[in-house]
Amino acid sequence: MSEFVFATAQYESGDWDSAPLVPANVIDSVARYTSLAVAPTGVIVSLGSPDLLRYPLVFLTGHLPVRFSQAESRMLGELIGRGGMLFVDDHNHDVDGVFHRTAIEEIARVAGPLNDLPNDHPLYSAYFHFTGGPPTTSHELNGWGDNLVHKHLQAVQREGRIAVLYSSKDYSSEWNYHPETKRFNSVDNTRFAVNLVVYALTR
Amino acid sequence: MRSPANRRALELLLRAVAFTGLIWLIAGSFMPHQPAGRVSLAEPSRLTLLRQWSLNPPADSLSVKFSTTPEAPVLDWLVALRRAGTGVTWSGAGLAPLALEVESRADPAGGVLVRAGGAPDRSVALRDRLGALDSLRLGRVGGTAIVPAAEGVIVASVHAESVTAVVPVGSPLHRILVLGAAGWESKFVVTALSERGWVVDARLTVAPRLSVTAGSPAALDTSAYAAVIALDSTASGQSDAITRYVHAGGGLILGPDAVNLRAFRDLLPAGPGHAVARPSLLVERVTTRADLPIHDLAPLRPNAVSLELADGHLVAAARRVGGGRVLALGLGETWRWRMQGDESALAAHRAWWAANVAAVAYLPVAGGGKPVNPAPLASLYQALGPPVEANEGASPGGSKSWLVLLSVMVSLLGEWTSRRLRGAV
């Protein structure tokens, strides 16, 4: 059986590697809470490369403007058309920020418009139960970025499944720490990442 | 023969033989039936003639020459004649063997599976009430074709020979149950079958004693599920229920990570086999089905059939178990083919999984499907035995009359000669 490999998208525009500790943290949580076969390290995959299709779940983040090249648009279309899923997180946590404004334009161009994901969507009960929808991040509570607590994630859905998931909640900052320090948290704030992975692997 | 008394006795005997023969021949000419010799029947007149023969048998035995394989009513009539006491033999050197089987496909995309058997290298034309459908080339073990739709009946023809089958009416399809660990393979098997139109329930294990379910998994029963797909060892917990389900008529597909399970040993059509080492680079760069990781299922069990070989390795085998069917697959990580293959890979992956399910799925048939006579030539052999050449089948009645006439003539000639030799008038 092939193991799950956490893949981070490398794209030509912007700072794709702005949250380098997220993969290790997500992998740690998946291994910690589930019996899924998971690769111990993540990979970085070029968004415009055919290798993208080796990873049906791809994580994309950044602070800077996003413009997909032709190859990137094409491969992203292939990924979601064949049943893959792209998870995009705004590392700025700012709906007026350049990442948000450009990323949603690019997503709409490649995959279609984003819509609010209902807070009772199966994503929120795929493993852990998040009854109120997406868990709030400390960056939202601290009033950083756009000073908003976003009630919903957004998504492009294809045939009842999430093809593109978009977050303005800045999970990139929330999960960007060494897994070893997780033991100091009273509640593990990466549990939602397990839901993301389990959802992608089962829906 | 010097004694005149003996000579007279001989002449008397010869005269008696001659008279007896003549009386037999005269009486025979007044009998209602005559010896038929070799009878050749024209297609349109067959039934009419047979009706006449039922009332007035034309001979003690018949030799029928067929130009085409007789239809079931003609065959039934000949069998009835034989059982009524008329000897029936047949000949027909040019008859082509042809057999036909038609069944609904257990596939939401619909379609009718047509299997034809006959002489190798023959081309079989398929048609329904609306016209031509398809054709197939017969191989050593016959040939199959999938017809998207057919109206009423399907007729298979080779030259003048044809077989007809009523298109079966399939019942509504039941659901599919997928059992496995959460992962890309299980996800994309569910996705592919859902895209095909199946209603798929899934129980995917994510942690010890914790599964994610899709749909509404219910108790395993042929009233609920058309097939179960067990992808890996996580299905072993339900092995007893799966075994009962298969014996009751359900379909089972075992993935390469499930064929090693001891719990399924009694169901396996082959194996358990072994994984074939392949370069990891090749596995990661899968673009076609031929690139997929292989689990060689060999050896094949005696009552199983081999369905697919890859690089000389057995990668698909099936067998019947009780009322159900079991298919073992030796190709793993098929999701890579779907994701990394060319533009056709998505549809090909979907169609491949749909075909696997169709091969085993439980599909109650509401009606139709049975040809009137699925293999006419075989039925002819079964009913009337092997063919008899025309010479062998010549009417014994005819030779008997000729012999009697010869005996009469010889007797009369003998008597006349004897009388002349002794000087009598």
C-alpha cells in the first residue's frame, strides 16, 4: 500500500515556502492520531510539473501575489479534474492582502468560484468533530491581519467533493512550529489538519 | 440330383419361394408407406413435411440431410418421430457450429454482454430487431462483445447459421461496498465507481477500531450489495460475513493486499502468490496500467480461470464459489494510473474498475436472456447422435425389396431350368 505523502506546492510567483514547518507538524499529527501509512517527510512539488499528479492532496500558501503560469494552471486543472484536492491558506490572514485577492482570482480562473463551506460539512467531522466549523486560530483572536474571525472556509466543489479548499484563517502561521513543542499546548491546534488529510483520503 | 423325387421336391420348394416372394412384394405395394431412402428437406417445407410424416410415416427409417442446422421445433419433431419408432439419421457436412449467450451487464452504464462460441476464425454478425449491432471474431475459446443497447432479441449469424437470444431484462442494481484502509487506492476506487454511476458504501479504516464510512454501510447481504471490494487486510474482520455473502451469490473482489489473508484462502481463485519486485522509479512514474505494481497470483486453482497476465505474471483470476463469484486482482495502486496516466487514463481507470465489478456482481435477472436453443448444432448431436453419411443411411427397406425380387427371379429360373433338364414341359 502506498503511503500518504504531504506535498507543498512550489509555484513560480510569490513565496511558496513561507511556512516550512507546517508539513512536519501535519505529518506528526497524522502519525500521532491515526494508523494511516504516512511518509515521515513531506515533499515539495512544482505546481507546473507532471509530478504534481503523484500527490492528490497539495498544500499551497504564501504572502505575496499569486499568478499561475500556463503550465501551473494546466496541471492544477488536471489535479482537481482527476479527483485531487488543493488546500490553499492565506498566510497573511488578510482579505485585503495581495495573496488573498490574487489567489481567489487564480482559483476562480482555473477551478471556478469559491463558495462558503457550510460548517456542518463532512470535513469538520472526518476525524475530529468541529461542531462550530473551522477552528479559530490565535492570529484571528489576536486581531492580526484583517482583524476578522472567519466563520467559514471556502471551497470549490466538484461532484460533491471538495476540489479546492481555501482558508483565510492563516493555518500556515498556526501550524508553523516544531512538532516537539506540541506537548506544551493544552489542545493540539493541528487536529484540524488530520481532518483535512482524512477527508482527502476518503472522499 | 439324380432322383426324380428329389428334383420334384426341389422344384416345389423353388416355386413356393417364388410365390411367397411375389405375395410379399404385392402385399408391400398396398402398404401405406414406402421406404424413403435419403430425404433432403427444403427449409420452408420442413415442418409441413414433418406433420405429414407424423400421420403417415414414410419409412421405417429416415435419413435427413440438413443444409442448415434445424430449428428447435424441427428437431423436436424428429425426436418425436424417432421415439414413435421411426429410425432417424442425419447428415450435413456444411453445418457450422454456433452458440450464443446473452446477459445484462451489472454496470450502471448498461449494456449487454454477448458471448459466442463456434469454429475459430469465423466472424459472427450480431443484430437486433432494429438492425446490425456489432460483429466479433471467434478465437479458440469463442468471443465476447459488449453491446451498449439491444432491442428485443439478439441474433448471431455465421453465414446461413443463426442463433437467437432474448435480451434479458436486468433488475435495479444494488450497491457496492468497499472495505480497506483510508488511502489513495480506496478513495479512487470509490470515486471511479461512483463516477460510473454505482451507489458506493465504504468503510475505510483510519485508526484501530475507527473507520470512516461513506454512504450507509449495511449488513452484507445480496439484497443490499451487488459486490464487495476488499482491498487489504482491514477486511479480514468481516471475513465470515463475506464468505457467507459469496456463497449466497454475492460478488467479491480481492485487491493484491487482501489475497495474502488467511481468512480468504478458501475463496481465492489463485495464489496467494507473491509481490513482484519492480523498480521503485517505475512505480512512482506510472503512466499506464502496465506500469502498476504487480502481485503475481500464481498458481491458479483448478476450478479458476485466468483473466489477465502482465509481464508473464498472473494478475487477474476468477472462480465461482457457491452461488457467487470471486475475482482476485494482482495490480495495485491503480490510483497512480488514474492520476498520472495520459488523457484517457481517467476514463480507462473508471472503465476497468467497472468491468471488474461487472464480472462478479450479483444481478438478479427479471426475465429474458435465454435463447430458444443456445447451441443448435450441439442440440442436434445430443438429440439425434452424430451424423451418418448418406450411403450408410440408405433405407434398409429398399434393399430388402430388391433382395426379395432377386430371390423370386432366381427361384423361378431354377425351377424352369430343372424342369427343362428333366424334359418336362
